[in-house]
Amino acid sequence: MADICDDAQQAEAYVLQAALASVPRIDLGPGPLYLDGVVCCRSCQEPICSARIKAVPRCSHCRDCAEEAQGG
């Protein structure tokens, strides 16, 4: 027999699923390359500096390669 807590958990699960379904999907890209546990650029395979990782989470390229790809 369901009690008020069971009903509340079911309602919460329903609301959570509805909220998650309404969030648009964002393609974050492939993310960084990990070589021996070090975050590396997908283009040059050099380590990405921690300042860039902090500024651009999930960056997949070092600053130089990202600028080159953007035509800079």
C-alpha cells in the first residue's frame, strides 16, 4: 500500500523526467584527448595548460591550435 512518501517520490520522479526532457541537447564536442592521464590537444597532442582548461572547460584544443582553426 502506497503512502504519502511513495506518492511524493513518484511525483518528484515525474517532474524531474519532464524537466530533463525539456532541456535542449547541447553538443559539447569530443572534449580533450587524455594521454597518460594528461589533458592534451586533439590537434598537436601537446598538454593543454591548466589556465585554459579552467577558462574553457572541456576544451579540445590548445590555445594556439584553437586560434589557428578560427583563422587567427
